[in-house]
Amino acid sequence: MTSDPIPTVALPGGARVPALGQGTWNMGDDPRRRADEVRALQTGLDLGLTLLDTAEMYGDGNSEELVGEAIRGRRDEVFLVSKVLPGHATRRGTVDACHASLRRLGTDRLDLYLLHWRGRVPLAETVQALEGLRQSGDIRAWGVSNFDPGDLRELAGVPGGEHVAANQVLYNLTRRGIEFDLLPEAQARGLPVMAYSPVEQGRLLGDAALRAVAARHGVPELQVALAWVLRQPGVIAIPKSGRAAHVRENRAALDLRLTEQDLRDLDAAFPPPRRPQALEML
Ligand code: NAP
């Protein structure tokens, strides 16, 4: 079967990134899994899933080192995303954390650098540091993660805050709260939403409604869950898999067209939000 081309999402700066990327949380921690994990990431790159999401937090740098190994010799194919811990997000700390990430990743630049979640450091200070990194070329763009609509409004009032390039948040069939406000607001202003844990870390497996839709299409259940996330414009999904076979299944989610009936059945099992909900985090 031939695949459709990978759809892209435009960042506010104009760069286009694939709507389906690869997460890496918990990768690089188990030496026995390492070769399979590197192969899985490289399989994804071969299939066009060239946006890789990592963080200094993941395995205390293990994930970044693994990603560095996977992209060696092919850095230019990759849109590389990493994150600074809120405890490091001071003026000096952000720069040091970024340089440490670059060393572990074996590269001279990040394409996107995110504040992992909000901490105690004033936003204005973190943004100043991120803007400095952008000007020095260490990062091409910066964004945030786990920011709710109130956090985003506050960010908009900080000098340089208008340069935010993405917000990475939890979004999947069982976590639909952002559909009420955060997602439509982001879509309206052209701020990409990166959906993390798009298959709820595998816990969606075995759900009866998902199974019924998957059976109709003759595809694995998680492929339906991923296709459901990817149906939204302006959303980039970053499933994590350390197995090449799963990465291939995830790539195929881009070719799956959910019908109106599928969407109605999934809405019945996983109702959309009717009122604002506090942003969930994992
Ligand atoms: P996820 O992607 O929803 O789920 C990962 C789990 O699903 C793994 O156990 C994986 O197992 C399994 N899986 C993936 N594809 C599968 C398939 N086709 N068939 C069967 N099982 C499959 O959860 P996540 O890792 O929490 O989220 C994705 C990424 O988002 C993370 O890796 C990380 O990069 C990012 N993230 C960011 C934040 C944040 O605060 N910004 C928080 C959480 C996650 P196998 O490896 O065995 O395939």
C-alpha cells in the first residue's frame, strides 16, 4: 500500500514540521533495549517522522544521548525538540541547560526549546534567556509546555512572549479538556499544539469503543487513537515507541480516514468537554 505524504503544521516563524513526530520519554534507560530503540527512531526518520521530542529530564539526559546516537550523520533531516526543567529556567540556568542538552545530543542547535512546565522563575526571566539563545543561534525557536490559557495570557504580556512557537500539552481520547478553550484559541492564533501521550501511554488498548472502530477498518486500536488526535488542524502528535513495528503502525495512522460514524461512536465513549477543565498533566 502506498502512503499519503506526511501532512505538515506551520510554526509561527514559518517553518513547517511533520504533524506526526516521535516522543522519547523513558528511552535510553535500559541498555538491553538500546539497539531496538535507536532502530525504532531511525525507522521513524526513514518514514518521515522527523520531529523528535526529548528533554533534559528524561532519564536525566539518557534520552537525549540516545537521540544523539540515532540522528548521528543525519542531523539536517531532523526537527529537534528538547526542554528545560523549570528549576533550571533562570537567565543563566536556561543557557547552561541548553548547552548541556546540545552536548548530549551531539549537535550545535535545537529547532525548538520548550519550558517543560511553569515553575517559580518569573516568566519574563525565562523568556529573556530563551530569546538570548535564539539570537545566539543555539535554538531556532522556543515554546512552552503544560501552559493553560491563563499561563498563555500571562506569557503574551511578557517582553518577547509573542515569539512563543508551540505549546506542548496532554491530549488524547481520554483527555479532551483542551478542546473547550485552549485548542480553539491556539488554532485561531496559529499556535501549534503538540499533543503528548497521544495514546495515553498505551492504556487505551482494550477499550471496547476503540476496538469496534478499529475492527471496522481492520487496523490496530492505537492507530485509531492516533488518527483521532491527528484529525485536528494545527496539532502535532508525538507518540513514543521503542519498537520499529509500532513506529510503522503509528505512521500508518496518517493514512487512516475516520468516518462521521467513527467520530460519533468515539464521542459517545469519550465525551467532549462541556465546560472549562483544569489542564491535566502527566
Ligand atoms: P504515548 O506516546 O501515549 O505512549 C507510549 C506507550 O505506548 C509506550 O509504552 C509504547 O510502547 C506504546 N505504543 C506506542 N505506539 C504503539 C503501538 N503502535 N502499538 C502498541 N503500543 C504502542 O505516551 P508518552 O511517551 O507519555 O508520550 C509521548 C511523548 O510525549 C513522550 O515520549 C515525550 O516525548 C512527550 N511527553 C511530554 C510531556 C510533557 O510534560 N511535555 C509529558 C509526557 C510525554 P512501545 O515503546 O513498546 O511501542
